[in-house]
Amino acid sequence: MARTIVCDGNEAAAWGVALSRPDMVAVYPITPQSSLAEYISQFVADGIIQADLMDVEGEHSVLSVLQGACLAGARTFTATCGQGLAFMFEPYFRTPPLRLPIVMSIVTRDGITPQCVWGGQQDAMTVREAGWVHMYCENNQEILDTVIMAYRIAEHRDVMLPVNVNHDGNYLSYGVEKVEIPDQEEVDAFLGEKNTNWHAALDPDRPMGVDPLTGGAGGLGPALFVRYRKGLCKGMQNALGVITEVHKEWEKTSGRSYAPLIEEYRLEDADYAIMTIGSMTGAGKDAVDAAREAGERIGLVKIKTFRPFPLQALREALRKVKAVGVVDRSVSFGWNFGPVYQELLSAMYFLNRHIPAVSFIGGLAGADITVDHFNRVIETTAMALHGEVFSEPVWLNENDQSPGSDRVSQ
Amino acid sequence: MSHSNYLIIGSSHAALSALEAIRIQDTEGSITLVTQEDTLPYSPTILPYVISGQIDPEQIFLRDAEALDRHRVTFKKGARVVAVDPANHSVSMDSGETLKYEKMLLATGAEPTLPPIPGVKDASCHVLRTLGDAVRLQSIAQKAKSAIILGAGLIGMHAAENLAKAGVQIAIVEALPRVLPGYFDEQAAGLVQQVFTEHGIKILTGSTVTHVTASNGTCTVSLESGGELSGDLLLVATGVRARMDYLAGSGIDIGEGIVVDDTMRTSSRDIWAAGDVAEARSFFGGKKRVNANLPNAVEQGRIAGMDMVGDSALKPFTGGIARNAYHFFGHRAFSVGLVGRAESAGGIEVDQVFLPSSVQYQKMVFEDDRLVAVSGVNTMLDPGIMYELVRQRVDLSEVKARFAAGPLQMGRILMSKIWG
Amino acid sequence: MGKSYPTIAFYPDRCDGCNQCVEACAEFHSGTRNPAHSRIKVSQDGEEGAFFLALCRQCGEPRCVPSCPAGALKKDIDTGVVSLDESKCVSCQLCTLACPYGGITYNPITHQVMKCDFCDGDPVCVKACPRGALELKTGSDIYNGWGDLEDLFVPGISACQGCNSELLIRHTLRRIGPNTVVATPPGCIPGVGAVGFNGVTATKTPIFHPLLTNTAAMLAGIRRYYNRIGRDVTMLAFAGDGGTADVGFQSLSGAAERGEQMIYICVDNEGYMNTGVQRSSTTPYGAWTSTTPVGTVLRGKSRDAKPMALLMVMHNCEYVATACMTFMEDYYAKLEKAVEAAKRGMAYIHVFSPCPTGWRFPPSKLIEVGRKAVETNMVPLWEYEAEARCIDFTHPVEDPLPVKAYLSLIGKYNHLDEEQVAHIQRKTDERIETLKKFTREGDVKPIQDAA
């Protein structure tokens, strides 16, 4: 029988890992992921996770040992964030083209400098083009469930890509909620046989050269390279359907339903909407509810799957509204806006739906995005709906005054 | 019809060396080895020792059947080639059989010639070239009390010694003024002759035979000098010639032997020749001639085999050099190069030690500070090293005095420094 | 495949002409010490004083054997010895005319020819020599032991002429066998096509490119999984000095500390040869590279090389060794130990890998460069076994040549001035002194658990 516990997001992730029966987990601590590494280690110590625990010397090796194991046939897990992710970037960037179905939590954290150990999505957003599937969770239950689903998605023959299950540092990593832990048998049945290296193996029983030099000035090499690149893109696009299908299956197994790509909230009769990603969504929904009560025809679109970008899923949502306010928890330095906002602009071009949109950047460096902040978002978006043009992003925490009151301790 | 990738006619040293060289490179190609003998391969050089009984005729074979099998050789005994058809890549055998080949080596060696002496053909004289000859002579030697040998070349001398050891009284008749004229000079030959004489062998040098008669199992040889010699046995060892009668009409260039280039190719495509049958370049002077000695046959056979199989390590023939080693009555002699050069003029230096009382002789001939000939009787030299010094034309100008003073030591030192 | 055989090697500079080898040979073969019976002959050049040897070479393709009309000489396939059957020999002496080495000689006492018969495999001359001038070389045992095994590296790879790595890879893979996963990070080895080009591979074992930075970590992951599923698969790295001592050092250090089971071979060509000869932390002092150039101000690298192998001794390794392909037997012996050690933890072999292209010396000098490196103590050969907790020199050089004998062979040291050479000599001497402290006789033991 499923049981219910109260735990923080990091522990919820660890339970998701435990139920997925990995062969190898690798850990290296970094705030705010550290307790996740500790839970995993303790679970291995207690026999809850029956995996090799690779307590290695840095994130670079964390992902490297997992790549090796995965090529030998192992199901693997790790977690990191922030500078750890930055240090891991070299093997990280290589995992998708190797088509290794590794699952990794990013307990999102803002980037230094200024020196900062607190939440933000700058880390995950910065690596969004590396070829990993990125899914953002809204609460602890979704973390647990998404970790499990991530293996089905990653190891799907049509996908064969690594998956990041992202949850917000501080707010989810340390926030305690009620979480239902499914039965192992249910999860076993749901995940089925693992599949990590049918395509590329380091196995004397199937000797092959893995990752030979590919390319050159012309001819076969670059053509092969293009084939690999297109294959990765195709896997990514296939993932959209697989993610949706897996979420449906998981609903059948667990009884819990999540929007697989994007969630539409009170959008049916909305004139405009706000767009959120991650744990801020709860506050966003509260603000929408309050605005609705005040008579605003406002709704919310939550991005769950950011990579692959859910372009077609956005079509319906965007048709329903005439203005959007996008709240980013990170910065696209080159565009002077938030990255989600930036991607929405691209999507609107492809969908031939050109409506006013405003970029909000908030929740940096651990700052909370409160209902008050969302009220500002809604008000500002309403102004855009009525014709005002915003050529600069709105920095939500720019004028926060009282130090400590809206900060989260480390 | 039999078809071979490699057809080798002959089965002695040149043939076997070629066979080995081919098999190093080509372990698969079919090889046929053909001999007119009825036996496994052997060396004619061993035959005198068969006569004396020193060696059992069953023990002389250079390869046993198993070794030939291991090399996957089709071995045809008692098969004599009678004609060669280069255009059709085929040869005809005395049995009427035709053998096809892709590449062929002719290593048919030499055969004895009979001198144009009246009566020789009618007398039941013996020659010594085949095992059959040797076995026959051995059996006769057991009964014969005396023998006359015409010719004091290596065959005649070897046979004389071995017949003597079998208890036969021997007289040797040689038309030239000394024994072993092809290899040794007067002094060396004199020492050899001295030893033979001491062993009761009568040697008549400078003697011409006018005619031979035979009656009641006794041969009588009449000499120009007027004397007569009689014996139970007459062995003719006056000379050999290349055995190549089967080439008549083939169009292949022949002289005193089958003419070959430095990789032993004949004038005909896909046909090579090596050994006593081949007329190859001489080291000295470069003129082509037959240089019938055993080490030469080994070397030419190897070169031919390597070229037939396309071995890239092949180094062309550097030219034939007369050389031989000779062991007689417990003494040893050897010669390399042109020992007769002493008499020539210009740039020639000769270094000689002659100690007839202890049967010792050493002669070294230098031309432009290079060794061109060495011969020795009962000297402690390494003949193989001396041969290399000649063949490599090693410049001795820096060390000549030391070389002359101690050629054994200096030869070994030069070997270590240059090719060892 | 054929066989290879032991040989007797002669070191003229160690010979003092004592003739004990000659007498021992005579005694063994005749019962008397009369040199006339000896198959081994020592000559002295009266002028130069040097000694020379005439002795049967037991040739692979002997000239004496086919020149014997009696079939009395044979090359023994099992022992390699060219044997003389005296019962067949007729003393015709044609063999003495055929041999260009003075290896088969006439014995005036017995009136027979005689030649070295290897004393049933244990030559008495070698044992008799008091100065080590004669050595029984059994390097061929390597070939006999492993020669029949498949070469797991294809022919026709695109390595430079005289490439040490190719030699290393062929021997190593042949010895370690196909039940192996090979990691070779970016550098010359994958550069020659070891992992492959455009869809085809050059290696018959599983092989892959790790990153330059994570070779040891990736192998650790693979091995751990095979352990988990109960398969014993060998992990083998061929990593350059950059991927080992520079940017890959962290992952190697971590893997060693964790006792990951692998054979990690650092192919130290003292720089980034594949990218055009740039310096690494193992580039020696004074060496020219394209980033430690020689000009009016700079004179090659200004720092000494990182003592990588010694560092690994302090890293919880099960086995650490240095090696040089010139000393192949030494390498095979170490590989043997590494295979065993890698069942328990990390085995690290630091292979000195001279690079004709990057170091500027002729490809034909590869083996000599290796020899001089060892004989000058620039590259001391040693090993460390965790159990013994000390370093053993496997090829001690008692009387090292001056480093100049090594430096002068190599173009990258051409510019060195006397002061720089003196520096290298001093550091070389110091390094040996340091290493000696870790030997059985030394006063330092690299005790792992002390850390």
C-alpha cells in the first residue's frame, strides 16, 4: 500500500530515485542539493536504495562515472545545481549526443557572482541548449512522481536522452509537504525493463568503438555528424509525445495527474494570462484566484516541460488570451529579458500569434516571489493588454526593502 | 593435368633453398618438386662419403617425406623433364605427362662429361653424380683392389680418399700440372698432393691419357708418357656440364649454363634457374659463367625463390665467387676468390705463409687494399668471414698490417664492426 | 605463428678478456679447459683494446643449415638452437664457409666442426662471466608467451613513423586481451584512429573516447557496474600526460583514492603532441615546446616536470610503475603485476613515450632514446606495490651516463646551455636520491593509511 510521509523536496526526489531502482547513484554535495545527496547516501546505507554509491571527488566525475556505468548498462541517478552544474558542464553537454538516459535532478540555484548560495533557475536555464530534457516541478509530490516518470521517458527507445528533473532550491528543496510514496511493485510495473545501452555499449560481448572521431572537411564525416545531430533533435521532438503518454500512464498507476508539457489554469475565458515555471506557480495561482475574484479575466500557463519546448501545446493557450506576462527566475543576459519570455516570443512567431507580452524577472538569489509580486505581474500585464508597451523587463525584487524578511536562510 | 603455382625441377640445394624462400612468403600456393632421382632429396657432395661407408645411404637425405608434407609440396620422384614450353607454361616429362606451372625454377644441376679419350665409352667406367653411382661404387669398392681415377678435381679427390678408406689402391691421373686446379695454387695443391701420396695414393699430374681398354673386369689406361695403369675400377671425374638438354627448342638463352640475371631470371618469363645449371654474373669481372659450388647454389636458390614469390626483402645476386672448403685425411683447406691472381700485375699484393713441414699454407691476395682471395691449408681462419670480406669489398687500408699479422682475430673484429 | 628464441647478448664494454666464458664452454663440452674446444671466441683489438665476440647467432634463417650436404645441421623449432648432429657430419667444412659470423668453427683436436648448442638452454658462458658482459636475453619469451594471441589493434593506423604509442598499444592489448574496455582520451592515440574515424574503429576491444578530463571516472563507472552484475571485465586507460597530469588529474586522483579497479597507463610524451607540441606539466625543464619556445628571452620550459608516478604512489594505488618500451621485458613484467593489482584497485603505469615528431629525433632512434633515458637516470624504472609499501628499482643504473648522452639525441634540447644541462643533471641526481628514500633500504615508506 502506498504510504504518506511528510518530507522536503530533496527527500521526495530521493524516494523517487529509490523506487526507480537505479544501479548506480553518484553524489557530490552542493547547496541546496546537499541534503538530497545525503538522503541518497543514507538510503544506500540503509539498503533502501540497492545501488553502487559513487561518492566521487566532484560533479565532473559524478556525471562521468554515470556515463561509464550507463554505457555498460546501468540505470543511474545524480543531482546537482549551480556551480556544480557548471563544473559538470563538459560531460553534461556530452550526455545527450551519447544518448545516455541518465536522470539528474537540478535543485536549481542562482549563478555566481555575486557569491550566492540561494535559489534561482539561472543554472538550469543556462544549460537549456545542451540537449537534456528539462522538466520543472511545482511541488514535492510532483518531484517524486517526475523522477520516476523521467526514467520511462529517458529510456524510451524513441527518446534515449538524459532528463533533468528540476526543482527550486530552497523553496522545494527544503519546503516540507505531505508526499505519498507509491508501492514499489507499482513502480516496478510502471518502469518495466531498463534500457540504457542498446545503441552504444562498452561491453566485450558487443565490442564497438564508442564515439569515434566524426567530421572533417567534407564527405562522409560531416554527413554522419549531421545524422547524429538530427537524430538527437528527433529524439527531443519524440519526447513531447512520450512525456505526454508517460504522464497519462502514471496517472493510471498513481491516480495523480500532472500537465505533462504545460498546464492551463483558469484560461477558458481569460483575456490575458501570466506564465510561470516551477514552484512560483502556487503563488501565481493564488494571485490569479484573487484577481478573478476582483473581476479580472486572468489565467495562468505553467511550463512543466521546457526542453523540448512545448510549442504546439502553447498554440491553444495563446489563442485564448490577448496578452501574456512571463515570470522568469533567471536572466538571459544577451537579450536583457528572461529566457522563458524570450522563448515565448519565438513560439508566437512560429504560431503566428502576435500578442503583447511582458517580461518579469524575480526570485533571484533566493528571493521569494510572493502573491504581492504576482499582483504586480497581473497589473502590469493588464496594462500591456490595454496597449502599453514594455520594452524593458520588470525586475520584481528590485525595490524589496527589508533585508531578511523575504530572504531564505541558507 | 597437374598445375602448380610453383614448379621446381631438381631437388638439391638450389631447389630446396628456393622452396624454403617461397614458403616463407606464400604458405598456400601449390608447389611441385620434380626430380629424376628415385629418392628423397640429397646432395651430390655427400656421395664420396657413401662410397667409403662413412655414411649410410639411408641417412643422407636433406628432407624426409614428413618435412615435404609439412611444406605441402607435391614431390615427384623418378620424373625427368624432357622439354619446356614457355609459351604454354608447361613442361613435358619422360613419362609423357605434362606439368603446367605459373612460375618455374630450373635447378637441374650438372652431369658428368666423359672426355674424348678413345675407349672410354666402351670401357665400363664409372662416374659419380648420383646416389645410384655412389651405391654402385661402394659395392664394387668392397670387392675391388685397385682403382684408376681420371681427374683430380674435387670429385676425383674426394672419391679417391673415400675409395682409399674403403681399402682400394688408387691412382689418379690429372692432365693439368696440379691437383684441384680450380681452387688452389701450386703450393696448396702441392700440400694436398703430398698428403695423398703419404696415404699411398698415386697421383700422376700433367699426364694425358691416350686410350682406355677394358677386359675381364680390368681397365687399363695408357698414358701419353708411355706408361700404363691398370685397375679393377675406372672412375671418370674429368668434368661436369650443366644439365639442360631438355631446353632444346625452348628458346631460352643458354651458354655453358642457363643464362640468368641477378635475380636468377632466365630469358623466358616466369622461368628461373639456379645452382650448378645457372650461368650467372661473376663477382670479379662481371662475366657470366657457371660457378658450380654448393654455397653458391644455396644462395642462388634463395634469391630465385624470393623473386618468384615477390619477396620485397630480396637483394639481388652480387656475383658468384669461387669458394670451397675441403677436408682431406684430417687436414683442412679452403679457398675464396681468385687465388691465381698472384701472377697478375698492378695493385696486387700477396701475403703468403708456407710451412710444408707442418702442412700449413696461407695466402691472401689484396687488390687496392681489398681482399680478393684467400686460401689456406690447416690455418685457423673463419672461411665465412673471409668470404664476406671479399664479397663486401671491405676497405682494409687502415688495418692491413694488423690483418696480415692476425687475420683470424682481425677478421672477427671486422665482422663485429661491419656486419656482426 | 612462429616462435622466437632466447639469445646471448654481449656487452663489450663490460668484458675484460678474462676468458672465463671460453674456459667454461670448453669444459662443458670437452671436460678440459683447453680453449680449442670452446664454441665462444673472444678477440681483442690490440690497438683499441676492445673485445669482440665470435659466437653462433642461432640465426633465424641460418646459412649453415642449407649448406650442409649431409643434413647434419638443423634449426630446432622448439629451442631455436641450430644443432649439429655429429653422427651425420662428414667434416666437409662447407658450413664454416657459409657462416659469416665465425659461429661454426673447426676443432683441430677433434677434427670436427663445433658450434654453440646453448648448453641445453642454460649457457655456461653466461653463468661464468663475472662482469655481466654476457647475458641470456629471454625477451623473446614475451613473443612466445603472447605471440599467438591476436593483435587487437588493426594494421595501417595513421601514427607517425616510429610512434611509441603504437608499440605500446599492440603489446598491451595483446597481453591484456579482448575482455577489456579501453578508454583513450583525446590525444595522439585516438588521433591515429584507435577509437575510429567516421564510423569505423581501429581496435577490436570495446574502446571509447572519454573526455580529456574524465578517463579514470568513466572507467570507474563501467567497472563498478560490471562488478555489480558479476562480470570481470578489465578497465584499461591509455591517457596522455595532459589527460593524466594536467586536466585529467582530478578525476584520476579521485579514482585512485576510491580504489577504482583499472589499469591506468599514462603515455607520457611530455606534452601535447597531438595538438602541435605544447607544454604540459610533465614537459621536462629546458625542453622546447611550441608554448615554451626558445628565443632571446626564453630558453624552453623553465620549470621541472611534475613527478607524476611518485604522486600516484601517495594515492592509495595498488600498484605504480614506470616503464619504457625499450625495456619490453620489464614492461611485460609490470603489466603482469598491473593486471593482478587492478583486481584490487588502481594500477598505474607511467610509460615514458618518446615522440620522434614532437621531440625532433629520427624515428629510427626511438629505442635508443628510451635506452639512454634509462641509462642516464632521466627515466628511472621502478615499481611500487602496495603490499610492500616501498619502491623497487627494476633496472637499477649503477653507473649512470651523464644526462647529456640522452639530451644530445633529441632536438628539443638542442638549445640547452651548460647551465641548463647542469640543472637537469642536478635534478636527475636529486630525483634518484628522493626515490631511493622510498626503497626498502630508504628511510621513507609511502604508508597509505598514514594519510
